[in-house]
Amino acid sequence: MGKPHPIELRERVVAFVEEGNSHREAARHFRVSPRFVNSMMILHQLKGSVAPGKQGHPPGGGKLMPHSDWIAARVASNGYVTLDELRVELTERGVMVHRATIGRFLQRLGLSNKKSLMASEQLRPEIARARDLWITPRRRFFNKALARLIFIDETSTNTKLTKRTGWCVKGQRYRTHAPFGKWRTQTFIAGLRCHGLTAPFIVDAPMNRLIFEAWIVTQLAPTLSKGDIVILDNVGFHKSERPAQLIKQRGAWLLARPER
């Protein structure tokens, strides 16, 4: 939002028009828009003053401040509630505001829109115990051996370059063109140390047990030193005897994360 024109200019524009000049003449003389001149004259006639109004949002939350306790309790009871849902509920309470106003007010309350989706299996007692056994005894040890930790993970993407379907008139085919070829899945796998990646590897196929074992043999194992701690994921192809033997032969430790 730009700054308002100085009060001196506003008063001179009004005085120039009251001397008998037209609005367009005033606009040309002071190098302002005719709309600005019109606004100044209307403001002068209605309020007797051409002082600019307060800019920005009202301090303290404006009309939402009397409802701050209700809004805070509503969000605390249901973190999934959306701005539009809050706007509808506030309208039912007689408060008409824009969803952006609600968003700014929630920020003033120290709230932000975020979510960390956790596996519901973590609520099961046996999974909770397994996670606690995996995390608690190792936390103090991990803090002393951060440089030796290696977390293994992979990600994949498909090489298709276009959508394979489209809308058209019923009974006809939707026709378009794309480079001819087979859609393929590329997988990237690497180990993550505290100072960067180790043994990065890209394969032109989905990850499976054989590819994982080949990566361990040719890429990861040569980088391991005695005392390193390799932490595997809980996917099926990580649970293989051959990689475990190779890692132990290098003097490294092997740990598997809990199921969830």
C-alpha cells in the first residue's frame, strides 16, 4: 500500500477547484489523476477535512478481538478446521469477515497452518513400545556418534512427459502427440551422513532387493569405516541377509528402524 499524498497538496487541490477551476484543470495543474481530485472534493464536502484516513489493518485484531477466546478454543479443539469453515461459523455468530482477516488474526494468536501426518499404527501399544525401545536407549549413544550415522533411503520418479488422457466430445478420441517411447521409473538411493550424501546412485528401474544388494556391494560398502552405523528403512528389500553380512564385514553396525 502506497503512502497517501501530503496534506498540503490535498488542501491546495481543493482550494484550486473552489477558485472556479474544473477538476481536470486541477489534475493537469498539480499532475495528479482526476479521480484523486474528485475524491478530495467529496472528502472535503462530507467531512470538512481532506486528511487521509488510517491505513493498514486495525490494531488488536479489529472486530475479531471480542471473539478471540472462542476462535482459540475452536482451533484447539479441531486443528483441521479451515479458514472458510471458521468464516461460516463466525457469520453464524454475527461476525462478517474475509478469510484473509481470519488468517491474519490466527497469526497474531501465534498459530500457523501446518500438519505432521503420523502413522495411526503408532497409537497401538506394541508399536509404541517398539518405537520407545528403539529411540530411548540409543539417543545418548547417537549424540556422541553423529558423524558415524548413515541413514539409507531412496526415492523414485516416472519419466513420462505428458498426460495420457484428455477430455473430448463423447464418441471421439482425444488426440495429441508426445515423444514415442516407454515410460520408465528412475530410482535414486543414497546414504545420508551429518555432513552430506554418501554413495549416491541412480538406477533406471524401480527399486527391488537385487538392485539394493548391488548398491550395497558396489557403492555403499567401499565407503564404510569401522564403527559406522548404517540405519535401514522398514521396507521389505532392505531386510536382506547379504547386505547385512557385507556391512558387518566392514566393521560397521546395522540397525533397522521400527515398523512404523
